[in-house]
Amino acid sequence: MSLKFFDFEKGQGSKICDDNPSINPQQDEITCPAPASSHGVSASAAHGFEPLNYAPKAWTLKTSSCRRDQQLAASTLLNQNTLCAPETPFGLQLTRLHPSISDETISNIQLHRGRAAMIVSGLPRSVLQNAWPVLSRTPQDSSRRALPFLEHSARNQPAAAYAISCTLESAIWSPSHRRDTTRVLAYTSYAYCSIFLLTLLHTMDLGTATVAGAAVAAAAYIDGKFQVRKDLRDLWNVKRAQLEWNRAVKKGEASLWTQFEQQVERLPSSTRCIWSKTGCYTWSETHAQACRYAEFLLAKGVRSSEPVAIYLQNSPEFMFTVLATWALGTAPAMINYNLTGDSLLHCLKISNSKVLVVDEDAGCRQRVEECRDRIEQELGIQIVILEPSTKTSIAAISPKRPDSRYREQVDGETPFLGIYTSGTTGLPKASSFHLERLWFLGNYRRRLTYQRSGPGGDVFYDCMPLYHGTGAVIAAGCMASGMTLAIGRKFSTSGFWDEIRESGATAFVYVGETARYLLSAPPSPRDKDHKVRLMHGNGMRPDVWRKFQERFGVTDVMEFFNSTEGVFTLNNFSRNDHFADAVGHHGAIFRAVFKNTYVPVKLDYETGEIWRHPKTGFAQRQPYEEGGEMLVKIPDENVFKGYWHAPEATAKRYARDVFQKGDLYYRSGDALRRSSDGKWFFMDRLGDTFRWKGENCSTTEVAECLGRFPSIKEANVYGHDGRACCAAVYIEPADRASFDLKAFLSHSQKLLPKYAVPLFLRFVQDDQAHTMHNNKQSKTQLRREGVDPEKVSQGTAGSKDTLYWLPPKGNTYEPFGEAEWRGIVAGKAKL
């Protein structure tokens, strides 16, 4: 037998072990002498590590006797000359050791871009023939291929060889050694590398092909069932993201402005940073514009402690303003530009902003002008409209880099975005998106989905609202990591793919029903005429997932489940049917780790609160397969920073004494379930909100507006399937015949944003049917029945109620029956 370390890129290897190893089955060891000509094994000089003045005389492969401390303790590995392949799935580890080698030698044996393999040769050909169909599976990343390598070094037997493919995620430094002391580099591979290596090593002397093939197949089956490799990779990505954050904090480079400037310095001046239909900007041009906007905001009186309120549509100016706030050590309070009246004033009030930057769009200006006096006099906020003359004035400002003193206080708790959401109070709430959280999400998901920075990197097309979390985080990540951001003004089914092609996008952002809308467009010969490989977002429904990928040829889907508050997060990077349809996935390791952290509980469907045992007062844990509202165990209230100036709303997010006295949980407000193989599925959005077209809508606010219409005695608003707006309305019997549906629609459209206008009406016959004993509205049965006519007719919420809907492009409500329902279920009707 011989062992070699092999470089995939160059097709060359360095022999580290002579033939005729010593095998000690009792101690699970295989020892072989190092060849006289060996300089040991070297890491690539690109990693920045100096050579170590040591070369072993022998290598020992240890298996079950490896301890965790041996895996990380550099001195142990150094002194025992050990290759540690533990039974626990931490992978194969290797010390790289040599006294002094030339650049040519390094290029021959380097670990090129983290891809390497341990070559095992001299095995009976029959063993390899049985094992190869399983072992030669190509990993998901096409750049990391399992390459066969034939090595004819065995003597007096049919020569055969096999390369065990290992994806080496990164270099791990021993925590017990500093950079200026002994330098030993341990590389951690996927779990299956060590499993397969041990299988082959322990079976080669038996010469039993059946045993080897069965063992390898069993290892592959176990990994496929429990997804150990996937969990290990995710864990390592999490660790790397945290290490990068710690390193940036230590260097004083935590600010996103600093990260943005590093990309400006790193990338060629001609590299595109922002693409849009209204203008394209290189990284240096974007930097100059951001500096000008920062000077402009300073002149308006903005200070580091004060967020800047922005009421802007998607545009390069949106990003210039955001970057300018980062440069000044503050953050944007990103307000939904559809809001008006009291909702807009409320958002401005809780932002503590002194400046409001408004889009030049006529609709935006009108909504602000209607409230100008109250904004300026009651709130003391200065309004700045980005009209052409203002932009001209900003363009004339010298692009002076903002002084670093503005960013001296930036740390992990510093907000970099202020994002608004809706809740049970009926008015939007604001939650800070902190810097450390972006670092984690951005770096973790970027590695998880193999995103590439420029030059020649990914181009992210983002036509989702930039004032919302999904669109904003992707945009911010592009600025901090060196990927090009292609900005779409707003989502358009007809223009989506044209802008994808024009911008050269390789990825795009989606929310909610985006995929369904695109799928509903007539097929085109150009459906696959694009460069997109990745779609990144949340809310894609299972019934369109595969259809979308097949029709448009998008291979990678990054579906995540998250809330603005950010306490409960799931991720599902899917490249095959196995992971399709789910909002997240946990393999065996994650299921064990989070067993008592993510907990589904039973709900009281009459009150919408957590069900409590009448005697003990404790909650009832639900089976994961059945699901329930997800609670997240937290050590203290600092995990969730709370809503801006909304202590009561913040308090409602906590559940105490859930399973025992003194415990504390965060209420997600969402019901999910998890299948036996670890896939998470969304069930329902609880409480008085629904999400439609990427927007969180308050049922209380909608009901209040509807109740202003004449003849409406009561309106009970809920979301069909947690999404489209439905309103159960009660009209006095004497007014029903004369009720004007068209006027009611006009009333709703005037007072509400487009996404909050009810698409379904349920005319209630009994005004007590949806009222509880304490005179609060009950939505439980309404949600259960939805707008399915059969369920309504057989249900208990009002079997005689009638349903109406607003058809696509309709100008009034029309009767809704079985035929219309079947059209929606079949996907023929686009809501």
C-alpha cells in the first residue's frame, strides 16, 4: 500500500508513505515509514503560512482511539505524527510538515483552493469495482469533482487505485497556539472521506469485495439518510462566518462602510457595482456618489446617533443614501413608500429621524405632501425630495471621504438597517437589523450558495422592495462583498426576464408568489435564455417549485424562513428534488442540537395563544411531524433587541414558564412542521397579520379602513392561507340589497396600499358568528375555511355566508363559487 496527497488541479501528488505498512488491528492503527526523499506535506503558499521546520519519519493512521482534543491540539498531532480519522464525523485531519522546500515543490503538492484527496492504491480490483459506483458520486458543486486517479505502485498484484474525494472547507488553527509559535495546519474534510478511507484500509487486507462494497454502500446510505455531511458543512460555514466577524472587529473593520471601501480598493475601477435602467455605476463611481450624499446629509444636520428616514423606490439613489448613512456611522429607517396618513406619521415618529429623504415619484411626493405640515411641525422632521434639481446639487459636491471619527462607535450591536414590519397593534413596528447579524447571514449564505465576488463574479438582480428585509439584506451583502447589484424598479412579469438578460444577472431575489407570477406568463422560446443559476428568497410554494426550475432552467434555489426580528431562521439550499419544497432542512446533527431550542407547541385555537394545562399551567410540546407554533428557547431578553419604542409589542414576543418555572422562549408567531427526514414546512402565519406580495399587512388597520364605508357594521380581516387578504363583513339586512360593491372597492383602494386591498369578501349573515365571549373577533374558523366554497357551506363559521372576489384586472367584486375556486387551485387565475 502507499499513501499520497493529491492535487486535483494539477493532477500530481506527493508520496508521504512507503509501501509495506505495519497494521495493528488491536489498536486500530496503520503505520508506514516515510520515504527518504519526502519533505512532508505542504499547504499552499497562498494560505500565507510559513513552512514548519519538521519532517516525520513515519505516519500513523489512528481511528477509534482519536480524541477530540487530539483533533485540535497541534502539539499532540505534531509529536505523535498522527493522521487522525476518528469514528466521530469530524473528518480526516492531516498535519503539514516540512523543513524547506522550493516554490516548484509547493506548486506540485499544494492544496489547491482547498481541494485534495488521499490516494489509496494497491487494492484488489474487485474491491474497487464494487465500491466505485458509490464512491465516485460527483459532489453538488461542479467545481469539486471526484476525479479517479490510477496509481500502479502495488507490487506482485493487479494494480488498481482509487481517489477519495474530500472537500476541505478551510484551515483550522489550534486554539492553544498563537500565530507566532508552532504552526501546524489541520484540514477537516467531509465525514464521508474518513468513513470511506477507513473502510478501504480495513478491508484491503481481507480482499473481500463484497464486504468492502457493502460497507461503503452502507456509509453512503447512512449519510444520505441523516445528511451528516450537509450538517457538518453548515456548521463549519457558521463557524467561519463567526471567525471572520471576530477578525474584522479585532482589526476595527466591522463597519459596512469599511467593507464597501475594501471592495472599491480591491476591484478594478471599471468593474460594475450597480446596474439599473436609469444608470449604471462602477465601484469607484458608486463610492464617489456615496461620499457626496454623505456630505449632503451632513449639511442637512444628520448626526451619527440619528437614523435617516428614507421614503424611496428602488433606484441607485436608494443605495447611495444607504451607503451614506453607513459612512456617517448611522443607519437608514427604511419606510414603505406606499404608506400614508397615520401609518406614515407613526413610522416617522418612532424612527427618531430628523431628515426624511423622499423619492421624486409623483405618488410618493403626493402622499408626503398630504402630511407635510404634521411631519414638519409635529415631528420636526426636515423633508428632502430627490427631485432633479436636488440631484444636480448633490452631483456638484466634491466626493470627500467622510472622516473615520463618524464610525468610531460602530460595533456588533450597531443597527445598519431599520426595517418596519406589521403586528397585532395595527400599526407598523420597527426592528433594528444589527451589524453582526448581517455578517453572519451574508457570509454564511454566500458560502452555502457558492456566490462569487467580482471581478467576473455574480450579478444579483433585485426587484423586490429594497425597504424590506429580503431585498435590503441582499443589496447590502452585494455592497459589502463585491458582487454587482442589478436594481429593478419594481417587479413586472412582462419585463422581468428582459432585465435579467440586459443586466447579465446570474442570481435574483424573490419573495412570495414571484415564481408563480413568472410561471403564469405564456411560454417563450427564450425562457432559458439567461445566465441565472441561483434564486434566493422566501415564500416559494411547493406546487410551483419544480415547475419553475424545469421551465426556466434555474438549478439552485436558496429558500429561507426568517422574520424581521431574526430570532428564528431556517435555510434550505436546494439543487435536487430531495430538498425541494421545504423552507429549511436539518440533518441528524442539527436535529439533535436544536431539539430543545426550536420547539413546536400546541395552540388554543379559540384565543390564538399557547395552550396551557389547566393544572400545571405549562405548555404542551407537539410532535415535529404534526407541528405547531414555533418557540425558540433563549437565555435572556437580549437575544431579541425589541421593537423601536414599542415595549408592549416587544413583551408579547416572549413566553415564560413554558415547560418549567423560569424558562424563557421567543414566540415566532408562525406554525411550522418538520418531516421525519428533517425538512421544515410552513403551515400558517398566526396572529393578526398576513403577508401578501412581499408585504406584511395588519388586519386591524385594514378592518378599520373598511369599517369607514357606509353600511359596513363590522369587518373581520384575515389572510387566506396566510397570504391574500380576505374580509368577512357584516351589513345590516336592510342595506344589503343596495350595497355598492364598486364603490366599496374604490373606497378600499383610496385608503389602503394596493397589496392590502381585500381580494375576497365574505358577507356574513349573522353578526355574532365570529365574535367570542369577550367581544373580541375570532378568526380561527375563518382561517380554517379560507375561501373554499365547500368548506364554507359545511363549516361552523356561517354556512349561509356568500363569497365574492376581485378577479384579475377586475374593477368590482363578483360572486365566487366552485368554478372560480377550481380555477385558483389549478393555477389558472392569477391573484
